[in-house]
Amino acid sequence: MLAAERGYRFTALVDNHAAKEKISNMKAFGAEVICVSEAGDDSLSTDIRDAMAAKLAQEQGAFWTAQHNNFANSRGYTGLAQEVFYELGEHISHLVGAVGTGGSLCGTTRALRDLGCHQLTTIGVEPVGSVIFGGPGLNYHQSGTGTPEGAEIGPVIEYELIDKGVKVTDKQAFNTARYLAKHYALMVGGSAGGVIYEALQALKTAPADSLFVVLICDGGEKYLDTVFNDDWMAKHDLIDINIEQELDDLLTQYKPAARA
């Protein structure tokens, strides 16, 4: 969108893990989209995409954003942190967000602490199968979050800013996103569903006066053919009605009492 506005030529490197709606959106803005995956391979190919991006940038004299290694990524969230701080003040107790490049969570954390949120606890969420917080590398369906085995973990992930790293399954993430759409008319992306799921888990043990901020970095409209498609969810064995019941119980517990 920015490239179209400013007259830049834009090339996007994707793998078969990318949502079809995202690819269609980029093409609508005039982007050249290159898929690095073989037909039928839906695994993440972050390392291949990065290597090809570096090669294309060198050959064509292009600028590669290199978002895993570019601290302009995290600095871009200073404005968000300021907005949150001016709305809620210095007593924010928890910040919960997905970790992919680390830009949104680490950038917001650093800026909030600089503004005076010195008691802030930051919780990073990655998919089960991602290796940012350790553990075995496995395939996962959540997009725009996590780091697959073999891909570089860049310096934008500043571990000293993250107090706790947790993992969320595809089932937990996607069924939470579907639950929110069905019961609250909130269309959030799959990774955002995972962040909300883990935030609700953290609320169980948080002090009564806690003030949570949850970063929702992805809308659900790009996942109508996957997360919000019953056939796709069933094909990948991702539907779990127990998670819906769990969310019902949690959210009923957190609802404020009705006034007389």
C-alpha cells in the first residue's frame, strides 16, 4: 500500500504458508509476488525467503527491509505505546503480544517502560513449533508469528524485555479467533486469537487490580478461507469444542456483575 502510494516497485517473497487473501491484497496494490515453495508444500520457508530477498536486493539495487534485523521495526511502535500510555497511564501491569520479528512486543515494551510503566510484565506468545523460546521445531499453521527451526532469530527480539515466553497451539489460537467472531463480532487473525487465549490464561493468576494490554496485530478478514472455514479447519483436525467451553467459562467469570 505504501509502495503504491509513493510510486515504488514492490516485490513480496512468500511461501505456501501465506494466506491467499494476503497475496490477493498485495497484488491488488500492484505488488509482484514470488512464491518460494514447491507445489503442495505448506511449511514455513523463512530462511529461503530471507536468502532470496538478500540476493534480489543485491542484484537489483533494491532496499530489503530485513525486518528481523532492522530496529526501525521496533521503533515504529513508539507511537502506539504513547497512545496506550496516555489512555491508561503508568499503572499498566501486563503487556501480552505475539512474537515473530519481535518488533511490536519489544518496541511497545521499551517505549512504555521509558514512559514510566516500570512495573510492566511483558508476556510473549509464539506458536507451538516455533523456536523463539526454545523447544522442538514443528510445523504450525499460524502465520505472521513465531520463528521456524532453521530460520534466524534476529536482534529485534530483545529477550531482556520479555519477562515470560509462552506457547499456544493452533487449536487454541484458531478456536479462540472463531469464538470471538461468533460471540462478540470481533474478527481477529489466528495469531491474535492465540494472544487473547494466553492473556485469558494469565488473568487467572494475576492480582485483582491488574491492568492488561493485549496487542492485536492482525485482523481476521484475511483468513476466511482458513481459520474461519469449517472445511479447512476439519481437514487439518483443528476444531475443538472444548476450547469454546473453556472460553465460555473464563469470560463468564470475568464479566462484571450486572447492575440493579
